[in-house]
Amino acid sequence: MARTTPHDPSPTEGEPLYRRIATELLGELRDGTIPPGERLPGERRLAEHFEVSRETVRQALEVLRRDGLVATDRRGSHATLPGLPVETPASSGFPLGARCAGRDAVARATVAWEAPPPGHAEVLGVAPARPTLVHRYWSASADGRDLRTAVTSFSAVALAEVEELGRYRDRADGTGAAELWRAYDWMRRAGLTLHHRDTITPVAGTPSVRVTRRVRDQYARPLEITELVMDAQEDVLVYEFTVPSAL
């Protein structure tokens, strides 16, 4: 007689509840309800969502982990299905100045765990030599003009509150491509209201401008600072706007 386990019941027992929940959860991952790469709700919230026990949710997640559809680290579980999220971002893309790279443009973005550039540490409220997540973006048109470079430093608050950002710490070696274009939506999903302050100034002696963005939350805590340099020539302009949280 074949032996059975909790993950492999005999056909006469019917489909276990945890396998049905695993199938339903997989369906939500595939239809974009939970976008690829983003953290899943906690076991308690999933149990409430599916109206089952936390133990059943735990078993369902284990099924998906064994199939390579969910990964779990010290910050929780997240979907690992291939493909881009189908959800339309509700806020402006990241980083400041980023654009879609088509046949007429090229772009590259990386992240590193290192001390922030001069001036960033003070804005973020961290010691100058203390490392943090630093994002670098570069793009140019096909003819080499319209060059854009941006450097972003994230605060300890952002890394602690936004798990999607925190997961980059262990793989931020400064060489691999970094897909953080939904960073502002991740912040909103974490319950943060985003207040942006962008300052635009000409770069003396060049046809470029420098745009400095500071983002804080509803408690006035700094989240990130970005410095973008791009080809243009404009007068100084400062504007502010607030993006409500998703909760």
C-alpha cells in the first residue's frame, strides 16, 4: 500500500483544503492581484481573505514554495512568477527623470549598499559613513544627446517600512540591473503618504539642469533623496505635491 503524507493524500480523501487555497492564491498571483516580486500579505491576512486557518495558509504557501512560485526570506514571502505586473502604477515612476527605453534611447539602473553621496546623509538623517541602499540611473538618446543621470539614496525608514526595497540589500552589489520603477507604489502600499519637493536649478556653464527631489512621509520622516542631472536650460523652479497612501 502506498504511503501518504499531509501533502500527498490518497485520492479517496478528495482535494485537501490547503491545496485548494494554494490553487486560489496561485490564481491571484497570475492575474496580477499580487504583482510579481512583491511581498504577499501576512499569514493572518491571507487566512482572513480565504476564510481558513493560518495553518492551512502555511501549508498552502509551502506547496507554492516547493513549486518555486513563492520565495520566503527574513522579510516575508513574495511571488516569483515571471513577467511584469499588470497593475498600472498609481503614482509617478521611479527614479525621477526615468523614461521608457525604446529604439531611440538606452537606459541602465543599478543598486549598491554603500555610504550615500555627499549631502545625502544629512538629508536622510544618517551618519555620513553609514551605508544605505543607493540607486544609480543613466539614460541617453540614440544620438548621445539628452543624457540623464540620477543618484538616489534611501533612508533607514524607507528600508524598514517598505519590504520590497529592503529585499535589495543582500543583492545590491552595484553591478546587477535593478527594477525599482514601482518604488513609489511600494511605499504607498506600505501605508506611506508621499510628499515630494523638487528643486530645479541650472548647472553653471553647461546646458544642463539639476533636479533635487526630497521625499518624506506623513510623519515628516525622510524616505529618499534623488539628484538628477539632465540636458536642458531652465530657470529655478520649486514645486511640491503629495501622493496619498494606498491604505
